[in-house]
Amino acid sequence: MIDSQAVKNTCNASVESKGFCFYKCTNGIKRHLAVDILGFPFFTHCTKANVSDDQGLIEMLSKNIDYFKSKPVEQPMTTILVDNGYHPDQLTQALEQIYPEIMTKIQFELSAKPSKAQKQTKGLSGFVPVAARWVIERSNAWVERCKSLVKNFDRTLERSNAKLKLCFIRLMLKRLAVADTA
């Protein structure tokens, strides 16, 4: 599952890491996160907030293209679940220009979004969480629990990305320690 999160900058952030996300009305950076079904990260990437979700995903996957190149073709395709902020057709074209065989190893799937009629039959209104997408939202919430990641305090995008990775390393070590004592 892949998603992005817009995060506000503080006054410490440099001009090179500042951007404005019109969709979220946020002046800061975007954290692009690819997680497995447990919510642990495969890839992380930080961009200016004005970078589109599609472009951020392309940058993240192209930085990690060796992972896909080394994946044997005989293994089942990896399904990447994305929300409606992404455009799978455009992503496919852009990624095939970077690595032509990538679409033999991955496929994009849009996350189901409940219609108004489906909400009415269940007696729901407003925001309704989608079970499959909730994994990535939970991962973003884990990041928000790290005090130094609530806002962007860093001067460079690389440092922001490193802090994001450190947050997940700490979380996984805590989980391992709990599993070890049980």
C-alpha cells in the first residue's frame, strides 16, 4: 500500500524543502510511504509538498528500482494498493520508461471507495474507513507519535527521510523486544 502525507514545516526548514500542497493547504513537505500488509515500510521518500502524489510515487519507486530488477519474474506479481489520488495509467507509462519490465512484476489496484448508496444501505454518512486502506493510515499515525516527526524540523529532505526511517526502525525494534519476552 502506498500513500502520502503532507506535513507542515517549521521556521527551521530550508527553502529547498518548502512547498505548498493545495489539496491539504499545507506549507511543508510530503512523506511518501510504501508499506506491507502489517504496516511496516518497504520504501520511504520525502519531497516538497507541491509534488503530486503520482510524481512522488514515481521518484520513490525509481530510487528503489533495483528491488524490482532483482525480483524473479516467476514470483507472483506484487499488487500495489493506491487511493484515488493516484492515476495508475500515468504511473504505468512513467515507470515503464524507467524500467520497461516493471509491469511484469507489479500491478496497481485502486482502493475501493464506498459510494453514497452503499453508505446509505449501511446507515453511514461522511467519512467511512476502508479496511484495506486503514493499514497505511495506521502507519502514518505511528509516525505522528514520534515527537520529532509531527512537523518538519529538518533543513533537508534527506534528513527528513532518515528520521522517518529511524522512527520505523525504533518501532520494529520495540515489537521485536516484546515478541522476544513473550
